[in-house]
Amino acid sequence: MSGPKTGTPDLLEPGTHVFSGTLRVWGSNYAELLTDSGVTIQLVTQGSPSLRDGARVTVVTRRYRPLYQVEEVREK
């Protein structure tokens, strides 16, 4: 994978992943989502609106090794 013509590698994998669950922690740059299947997903939240810990959400993400970058949040 490569980024723009500058040759800079694209750190985000193509495609999106959707997860639903409960926010354990939501900070200005980092979050943890406990998914409905019991897996904790680490998220990069930089540039996303603040959400309260414990909120039920669905997030659309792009894989940002080893984390997931939040692309969209859908509160339940």
C-alpha cells in the first residue's frame, strides 16, 4: 500500500470494519470499545467528537495497525 505520489506509506488499511458495543474509555486521542462479542478494540479518536464512557455505540473504523481509526460513530 502506498499513499499519495510522495511515496509516503498509507498506514490505514483499505476498507472499513464496523463494531458495536460499550465504550470503556473515550479520550481525546484514544478509546477502548468492549464489543458485543466480548473483545476489547483499541481506537484512535483524534478529531472525533467526545462521547461519554459507558455509551452504547456502533463505530465504523479503518484498521491502523495495531489500532483502529474511527471514521464514524453511531450512538444507540
